[in-house]
Amino acid sequence: MDNKTIVNNLSKKLDREPKEISALIDGLAAIIKEKCGNLSEIAIPGFGTFVPAKEDEKVITDLSTGKKILLPPQITLNFEPSIVLRKKVANNQ
């Protein structure tokens, strides 16, 4: 399912304009990005938890040139679904 499909489905279920739904989704994504960028977990009851993990910088070797490259540190985001969400998904399949 792509973003446009999600926006259209939510728009129909909530009886709101797609532009409004898209703005709400963008706002939610911005908040998640900001909080997880600070390595804070975000828990949404009945949905799940977004857990950030910081990966340290590392040096790799480019196989084609043999040069060493420094990769900067990065933050990855893991999602842990709640039990409620897992049950709902299992019941729909």
C-alpha cells in the first residue's frame, strides 16, 4: 500500500479532505523524526513503539579503489507493534 492509497482510505473513513489527511500524516512524521532524532522512544497506545538506535561512525574500504571511507554516525528507527495491533492484523488475515 502506498502513501496515496493510505491518504485516500483515511479520507473516506474520517470524512475529511485528502489534503487535510496528508497534512496530518506529514505532521506526525515530523514529530516522530524530531523526537527519535533525539533518541527518544515514542509509544502510541494500541499501535506500537518507535525505538531509535544510534549506529556509530565506521571506516569502510571501497572495493573498487581500495580507499578508506568514513561513514558518519546514523540513527535507525525500529517499530515494535503493540499486542493490540498484532491481534487486529492477525484477525483480518
